[in-house]
Amino acid sequence: MKNQDKIRVGITHGDINGISYEVIIKTLIEPHMLELCTPVIYGSPKVAAYHRKALNIDNLSFNHIRSAKDAHTKRINIINCIDDNVRVELGKSTREAGESAFNALDAACKDIEHGLLDVLITAPINKDNIQSEHFSFPGHTEYLAERFQSEDYAMLMVSETMKMGVVTTHLPLNEVSKHITKEAVLSKLRIIAKSLQQDFSINKPRIAVFGLNPHAGDNGLLGKEENEVILPAIIQAKKEGIIALGPYPADGFFGSQDYRKFDAILAMYHDQGLIPFKLASFEQGVNYTAGLPIIRTSPAHGTAYSLAGEDKASPVSFRQAMYLAVDIFKNRQTFEEISKNPLKSYNISPNQVDESVNLEKDSDEI
């Protein structure tokens, strides 16, 4: 792709009974979106028209195409991926909705595999009704990792406030500790550090690492994982040139607002990281899968069945997901150019902090 060409954005419609089409339509109706990129929705013209009517939007039309190769650069393109007889049942989880969500995802993945798309934005799915012989994963992240043969990947929640990664994602809490290993922590640190450089143009990113136990284990009193697993991973990461600090107790870390001193945070499990992230950034947060050969983002919210058809869903998170995907695509191009010509300097993030700041606090101080 030439730098001057518009970025081709594939959008999967997610669960047809939730708010996906509402946030997609509200985002794409903004005129500047078509200046930013060429959107291609993978879904259903019939279902899209149903939701457009529910929103009482008249000044929006879709360009029906059979292939992303036919996408019009100045139109909102849509490819039909589902049975025209599918029923929309707002606010309900149905088998039809799950099958429709998978068909759209599969079609978009095929096109990005064939180079017809530059980035992928996935609207929310219902992780239960999408389960089938074709999809037996906890969510998009795991499915895409297997589809694109990525053993090392990381779910990275992104906002203007913070970037939050997790070592374990969709696991029952009673299984988390056995998956916290030195190699697992180190793998996520490597992925996040690389992503911050190539995807976010941060030259020397700083990553805070949480402990697993209360008070980060209190030097072994409340758990041994910090001393035996997490700290050794941090030490090894530093030997590899990664600026990783911790382990920090999560509660005090946010209470003291120390998160402002870092470019990213690595939590040990889902709720430890995503609860503070969504408290701070729910409406404008984005889910990004770092470590994939493709660029995939998603809004941080779910299907929101209770809001379906009410014209109350905010498009901010979905809009930010589109902006982020486009930005990452451009940043990767820049990173590739810099890699070919190392004499060029990196674009340092405005969030880059002075390396002289002492961030190595004792756990009792945080």
C-alpha cells in the first residue's frame, strides 16, 4: 500500500441483537471518517437497514459490494455474509446471532489474509452464542491468535489515560495462579515492549508490573509468586533491555496515581487490570491485540443488550477503535522505515517520562 492511499478498514458486525450496528452507524455517519479510511462492513445490508431505521437515520446509505476488491473509497461499503432470512431480536441472545457474528468474522479474516484489508475492527460478540464447531474460544483475542498462528500475543487495553495488558485473560479465578509463570510474564513483557515501540512510537517504554497477591505478597508473607516468579521475570526483562519495574500492589498503585509515570501496565489477571482501566476509561477505551501479524482493535464494551434499539449507545469507544487501528497502521509503516534507515530518530511519545525519575518504590510506599 502506498502512503497516500486510504487505509482499508474491515469492520465485523458482531452480535446483530446488540448495539454493534448502532455504534458502527453513529461512527461512520461522521463525514470525516470517509476522509480517514475506506470502511468495509462485514455483515448484512438488510440488518444494517433495520438498525438504521430504528435509529431514525435517513442521511446514510450503504454501498453493497461482493468483495473488498470492489470497495468504493468514498462510500460506506458493506458485504453480505449471512442468510437474508435471519431475524433480528433486539436485546436477545440467539443462535442465529452467534452464527451471523462468526460468519462475518470469518469472511473479514479471509480478506485480510488475502491482503484486501489493512486493519480489522471487531464489533462486540456474545461469547456464549457464538460457540460452535468453528468457534470454541473464550473470545476474539484467542480466536485471532490461533487463526493467524500467533503463540505470543497480548490483550492490551488502550486509552489516553493508560495502556493495560494482562498475563492471563479469560480464565476462572481459581486457575489464574498456575498460569502465572516466569515465562508467561516475560513473554507478555516482550510483546508489550515491542508493541509500544512499533505500534505506538514510544522509543524507550516503561512498563509497570503488578504482583499477584495482596500487597504484592508482602515479601512472601501473603504469597510466593512475586519473589519466585514475577520478580525473576522482571530481572530477565531488564537484562534484555526492557524497562520493567515492580512488582507493585495494584490497589496502592492506582491510589497514588503512579500509573501516570508509565507507558503501560502489566496486570496478572483480567479483573485486576480491567476494573481500574474501565473505571478510568470505559467510554473511550479500546481493546487491541498486540503481537498479531495483523492490526485488530475493538471497543472496550460488550453487546449491551439492554441498550439495543434505544438510541442510547455511545459510539466513542468504537470510534476510538477505528482511530487507533489507523494510527497503528501508520506507526508500523514509520517503524519499518526507521528499521531500514536507523539514522532516523524515533518519534518519542509525549507521555515519555524522564528516565531520572526514581520509580522503584517499596511496596509499603505505594
